[in-house]
Amino acid sequence: MANTTKSLKGTKTADYLAQAYLAESTAVTRYIYYAQQAKKDKYLYYSTLIQQTSDNELHHAKIFLKYLVDGGVVNVPVGVDSGDLSNTVKNLEIAASEEQKEGVDLYTEAAKVAKEEGFDEISAQFAAIATIEAHHEARFNKMRERIENGTVWKRETPIKWQCDVCGYIYEGTTPPEVCPACLHPYQHYFPADENV
């Protein structure tokens, strides 16, 4: 994966790769905490989605690190936003904002710079990952909106809900209060037909 035809040493692209690696690495940890909080808040399906996003970010970090291993140490000033460990609504708001700033905005600019510096492969990866980060942002915002307006487990028209414990499928505007198959509460249900 590393671009062996041209050195990254001393380039702005190397700086962006280092920033991206650090941003993705901190997102992994932050999202693990957010997933734990969502589980405590009984948003079990959202906890799974947040953990899945953490796994995505881990892979993004690996992509950026692979380019950096051949370039030696890159000194990039790091500002660490201590953020907030709060309830799930606040955590989702922070996560969406970070996806925009440290994902879409940073990677769009990084793709442009990498292209200008002749790193077409790196530019393409920055651009592709920016689209993933935009999806993460939209998903986090939708999750937050559903919590705020009370529609996590409520829809206007019937949908299929699936129990994450036993797999039972129920159709309705809300899942059953208790799963008829395994007797777990409604918080174990997720929309079977949609990707938040």
C-alpha cells in the first residue's frame, strides 16, 4: 500500500496522514466509550452501531499508518480535545461533529493536497474515507434525532423489528414490550429493514 515511488518525507501529505492517523486512533477509543454509554442508557442497537463505527475507524487508522511506516517519524502538533463523556445524546452530537471536522473536512483538504503533491493513490483513499465519514456523521445525527424525538423504537408505518437476542421478527409501528420468544425487553429490538 505504501507509495514507494515517491518519498513522503517533508510533505504536507505526510502531515495530513499523521493527523488522520491520530484522529482515527482517538475516535476508536472515544467510540468504545460511547458504545458503552449507549448500552448503559439501554440503546443496545445504537451501542452496536457505535462499536461498528469504532471498528471502521480502527481500519482507517491502519490505512493511514501503513503509508507512514516508510516515512519515519512525523512531528505534527497535536491538540487534544478532551471532549465530553456524557449521555448518549450528547455523545452522538460530539461524534457527528468530529466526523465532519476530523473526517470530511480534513480528508477532503488532505485529498486535494495529496493530489497536488503527486500522491494520487493517497488522494483517492482520503477522498473515499471522507465519504465514509460523511455517512458516519449522518448516521450519528439520525440516531441522536431519534432519541430526542422518541422514535428509536417507534415508526409512523409498520416495519419489521428483529430481536438481537433470539432473532424473532415482529411487524408493527413499535416492537413488542417483551419478546414473545425469549422474553427480553423491547430495547433488544432493532429495525430489521433499515440502516439508521
